[in-house]
Amino acid sequence: MYNVTLIPGDGIGPEIAAITKKIIDATKVKINWEEVNAGIDVYEKTGELVPNNVFESIEKNKIALKGPITTPIGKGFRSINVQLRKKYDLYSNVREVKSFEGIKSRYENIDMVIFRENTEGLYIGKENKIDEETVEAIKVITKKGSTRIVKAAFEYAKKNNKKVVTVAHKANILKFADGLFLNCAREVAKDYPEIELKEVIIDNMCMQMVINPNQFEVIVTMNLYGDILSDLAAGLIGGLGMAPGANIGEDIAIFEAVHGSAPDIAGKNLANPTALLLSGISMLRYLGENKRADIILTALKETFKEGKVLTKDLGGNATTTEFGDYLVDKISAL
Ligand code: NAI
Ligand code: MG
């Protein structure tokens, strides 16, 4: 029996979390879900964005599946997502970008993984108001933080027989900050002579990803660049509804989609749960439940290939629950 913390989140979170849980349970994996919640809905009820039981549950179970949480802009709130990553030192944000046959998108056969540094860079929340007309935002890059994320990318490349790791940076302008990250990448690369380190400046990287994404296998980059690149990458494979993610630290892991709470479609049973479900598949693999992960993946692949039951973002007219129940039926029949 595995104990897993389930944080539905807000916006579309509760809708996609409920169906994802149902699909994972259909594989008969023995998960004891401990459901706790954070976000706007909780805040309105209790005055707290993240109640203590969320932290307690994560610390106890060490593994969580999490829906998106809205970060209100300009009200002095810090992103809960960023806080959780920092608090538990979940330094490795792994975002797989993979095409599925049957999903209309700009490219086919895309298979890349973005390793985004998840605890420092421009996301440390240090913005100083110098005066009414001037603000500075601090970017922190450390040797330790950079080395461990690059190592994670190279280890992944080694395990998965990938030949090239691309580091995306702006060391030509941010000579010290990005320069340090780049130097750490070069140092780590020396330990992996069989894998090539390719260095690409971030703006060119965006252009390259749009015109020829198939040239990339494993990408490693700093926090902000990784955030932006992963939404860009999601756009290449059918949108944010298709892009999963994992936040991995030494002993705690939180699995969540790349996308946010999608307030424009929340509460309408329209959201595509695939991104969270794929995050759930990564979670099953993390637990060593590869067979069950494959069962869900097979059901998903079949469903996409058939193209009959698809959510609106993928050009279909199925609701979140119709799509999910279709998968549940398929899995139960497998
Ligand atoms: P978003 O990712 O929520 O939505 C962007 C666009 O993609 C919207 O048009 C939305 O409808 C669509 N979309 C996203 N997920 C979808 C899905 N599963 N199925 C179908 N369509 C989907 O980005 P936005 O609007 O910038 O952010 C909304 C809120 O979410 C903000 O408060 C933001 O801070 C928060 N956020 C939270 C994250 C997290 O919890 N890890 C990550 C990103 C944003
Ligand atoms: Mg993002």
C-alpha cells in the first residue's frame, strides 16, 4: 500500500484531480490517497492559502499528486507552487514533451525532456522596490544548485540512451549568473564523455524549438527560461493539456501538470486531464509501478489514435468526465 498526498488545487484542479485519481485507481494499484487541499477555495473558507495539514501530509507521505493552484497577482501573495518547491528543495523540475499519434499538432514524433532548475534563479522572490519608479529583481545562481540540476539531466540522458544534452542560457549578457550555470554544465559534462553538451542561447533556443524541435532530446536550463520553454514546448504537442511535470528532490516528489488553474474553463467540465494523468504515470514509475503506468499509457495512446473521445482543446467534444470514464472502461477491459 502506498500513501500518496492528493492536492486537488483550485480552478480546473478539482475536476482533473478527481478523474485522474479514478483512472489511476482503475489499474488496481494499492494507493491510499490522503486528500488535503490548498488554494483560493481553501483561502475563502479558512483565510489560509496552504493549511498546515498540507505540509504535514507531504512530509509524512513524501509523495504528492497536485492540481494547479492560482496565484493572485499583485495582492502580496507568493506562488504556493514556488513555495512548495523551495521548502522541500525539489530542485529538479522534469517536463516531458512527447507527441501522441492522433493528436493534431504542429509536429510529429517529438520526444524531449526539459530539466528546469526549480529552487533559485529569478524565482527566489527577492524583489526590492528602490523607489516609486525603480524595482530590482534578484537572480540567484549557485554552483550547488546548477551542478545538481545539470547532473540530473545527464543521468537521465545516460539512462535513456540520449546522445545530446542542450543547455539553454544567456551567458553572453548575464556573464556571472548564467556564466556560472554554463560553467557548471561544462564541468558536469566532463563526467559523461559519451554524451555531447550543446550550448544554445535562450532566444535562439526558442526559435530553434519552433522551427525544428526534433533536434532536441534533453534540455537543461535555469528557472525562468525553463518555465517559458516548457509552455512553448507544450504548444508544439497539442497544448498545455498535454504537458506533464514532476518536481523531484532528494526524498520528496510532487507530481503536477505544467499548466495552471485555467480560470477561463474552470467548473465547466471542459479541461483536458491528460497533463495531470501523465504526471500520475510518472508518479507510478517513481513508485516502481511500471506495469500499471504502461497500462494507462496504452489506454491513452489507443484513445488518441481512435480520435473519437477527445476534449475540446484537442478538437473533440468530450467533457473531462466523459474522456476520463472512457479511459477507465478501457483500463478495466485491458
Ligand atoms: P493556464 O495554464 O492556467 O492556462 C493557459 C491557457 O491554457 C488557458 O487558455 C487555459 O484554458 C488553457 N489550459 C490550461 N490547462 C488546460 C487543460 N488541462 N485543458 C485545457 N485547456 C487548458 O495559465 P494562466 O491562465 O496563465 O494561469 C492561471 C493561474 O494558474 C495563475 O494564477 C497562475 O499563477 C496559476 N499557475 C499555477 C501553476 C501550478 O499550480 N503549478 C502553473 C502555472 C500557472
Ligand atoms: Mg509555468
